[in-house]
Amino acid sequence: MKRVKLTVAYDGTNYCGWQIQSNGITVQQVLNEALGSLLGEEIKTVGASRTDAGVHALGNVAVFDTTSRIPPEKFSFALNAGLPADIRIQKSEEVPPDFHPRFTTTVKTYEYQILNRTFGDPARRLSSFHWYGKLDLEEMQEAASYLVGKHDFKSFATASPDVNSTVRTIYSIRLWKENDMIHIRVTGNGFLYHMVRIIAGTLMEVGKGKIRPGQMKDILAAEDRRAAGPTACALGLTLMEIRYPEWES
Amino acid sequence: MKRVKLTVAYDGTNYCGWQIQSNGITVQQVLNEALGSLLGEEIKTVGASRTDAGVHALGNVAVFDTTSRIPPEKFSFALNAGLPADIRIQKSEEVPPDFHPRFTTTVKTYEYQILNRTFGDPARRLSSFHWYGKLDLEEMQEAASYLVGKHDFKSFATASPDVNSTVRTIYSIRLWKENDMIHIRVTGNGFLYHMVRIIAGTLMEVGKGKIRPGQMKDILAAEDRRAAGPTACALGLTLMEIRYPEWES
């Protein structure tokens, strides 16, 4: 028996998120079915991040166990041949049998993209949020800096019954503009439900001048979801990478 | 009566090209219908470039005449409210009544995008051609340089009955790589049927080492479509901009 780790990219537009559910097709379901038809046995993958409907990924992670003789690094090629074009395995590799994609220390990186121009660009409409108005990038950068570090991010989360602690550590937030696209790239040891989207939504309010950068400290201190800005639209969010420092050589 | 010029962006994925035809929905048809329902009269736009099925645009151009009192620069806002998200007017402006988008000297810029990485990226699958193998960028750049200038591009065109001359002038071809994306940006006074896609397909053959850069001169001289490489896939092509030097102030 081998445990195989998959790095999974997808365009979330046409999926009801990652996690299998009864009321819509999900990425995990399509992946399980592709593995099932490849291996001739039922496969239940375990995913690292349960991304929401409409959220994209370049590097979500899933693992599964198999007795197949297919070399672990070949699963990427074999699976991509059968998967729809909006899901692409980026890498497959063997991991130790006790590697768990969720119950292991992770460093996750998300990116939120805001297309900031008068009119939308059809080619980028599914992977970025379009905002026509002015956004003050420097103010947004200052506001973001207050979020770096270990904080209680309760104000930046949608309440979720299965969460014990709302304390998380953000290692870095980089904000930059490339032509007409604003990128917000956040790296941390984990994120609460909707956390990156609420951060992005709040930073947009800062960019519009509705929230001053210094208020971010008050919003954190409030530990109240109502203190922060709105939850930014799912389609602008991409899970870029999940790293497992304990398992990396 | 006013003549209004529209700068039109679209994701060509779901359209049978620009030009109205009987066997599928086209960008021009959707645009005409949006104008018709906005103005309450039948509008027939005249387009600058009849892009093929699957080809995208950031700056195609269309004009129409109207007696409407809507200020010409407001048509962009009014039309975008009714258009599907994969078509977006970027600009609307009044032009002189004798301005014709096709029978006027133009400077057109197209860009072909090649996503050059082992596995495709779902988020960019509809706007770039994915190639997993190595491509020698410097060889491609050298090959491209031989195409700059005034040449008979018969070898780089699919034969078309309504074309008198196959001589065109390419002002510039820029080839560069940004992370994993190769951009081929071509500016010229006009392009023959499939010309940019055949140039892109031929440059990919150069990148793969199947055609030497210096052979481009022989391919041009052959004046024979069979001398060049294959026609690259439509989805990698975007019409970036059409300029009208005679009409610009």
C-alpha cells in the first residue's frame, strides 16, 4: 500500500467547491471518479483545503492510498488524460503512510486578484474580481501590514461551528499592481472560513477610502465579524500553494 | 445621424467568431441585438476584424450609425449593462461619418500566448495554448525577426478567394517569456487569413528545433502555404488593438 500525494489545480467556476456534497458537482468528486476508473477500485481522496464554490486552485493537495503498481510520479500524466480541462494534476508523488494533508503543519498561500479598470476584460472575468473605481494601493499596503503576525482573526472569519481557535499566524501579505491587476498574496499557517476573502473585501474598503489603514488594528481587536468589510467575491481567489515544512527535505 | 465607434473586448470561447453567420451565435450578432434593444431600432454594426471562432479580442472595432440622443461616449456603459459578461465594450466615441473600420489604414496588434509548462493551468486554458515541451525562445526570436518588414506572406496564409494581394507589412514582432507564458506580439498594417496563427505555429516548430531560424527566409520565398508550419490553435490568439493613424489626433 502506497500513499500518493496529488497537487491539484482547477478552475473553480463550474464546481460547487472542493468537498463532495449532494447538491452539486465538486472537484473532489470528479477526481475520485477519475482515480476510480483509472484504478478499477473505489478511491476516496482526502483533501487539504475545502475551497468554496467558485474559488480556484493552482496547488490544492489531496492524498489517497492504493496498491496499484503505477509509479506514484506517473499518476499526474495518467489522471490528466481522463480529467476535464478545468482540473489538472500538477504533480504526483509518494508520501509516507502517516502523512495527512490537513492534520500536519502547513504554510498556505492564497492570492486574491482585483482587475482595476473602467470596464471588465472578458478574458479575465472568471479569475479576478472587477472593480472600476479608484483603489489607493499604498493605503491598502499599509492596512495589510497590520494583519501580519499572530492574531485572533475572529473579525475576519465567518463563524464556523467546528473551529476551536480563531488565532492564526499570517507570515506575509504582499500587495502589488501589475498593469491593471492588483494582486493580494497572503501566506499563513492556516486560514479561517472566508478569511482571505474578508481580508480582501476589507482591503478594498481601505482602497476606496472608506476604512483608514490604522483602523485595521481596531477591527482585529473587536473580534467581531461586523467590524470588518464585506466578503469579497469567490471568483477572485486562488489557492496558490500548500507547503508542509515538516515533510520537506 | 451620428457614427459611433465601439472598442469591443470578448472571450471568443463561446462564439463562432465575430461575423454574423447562420450556423452559430457570433459576437457581432449579440452586439447588434444589444444595440437593437437599447435603441429600439435594428442596428447593423460594421466590424474591423472578422476574428475566427475561439479567437479573443481586447480591442476589436465596430461602428454603427444612429440618430439616438445618447451621448456617444455613454454607449459603453449602456451596452455593458445588457451584454453577457464575455463581451465588454471598452470605449465608445463619435467618429466622422466617413470613417470606415475596414477601408481605412490600420495598425493592428495581435498577441499569441503559449503556456509553456509540464501540465496545463486550468485558469488559463481558454486564453493560451498549452505546450509541455521545451521551446527555445532565442531561436524563436531570431526566426521572428526575418518576418519583420514588407513581404509577400502567401506562405503564411490560408488561401482566401477575396484577397487581391498577399503582401503585408509587419512593423514589429516581440517575443518574450513571463514566468511560464510565452507571448508573441505582432503589429502590422493588416493580416491575411490565419496569418498570425500560422506564424505562431511556425515559430513553435522553430522552438522545438524542427525548423531553423534562417529557414524563415526560404519559407517566405516559397510563397506556398505548405512551406510553413501548422496553424496554431485559435484559443491562444487575441486581437489586442486596432489603431487608425489617419484619424488619430
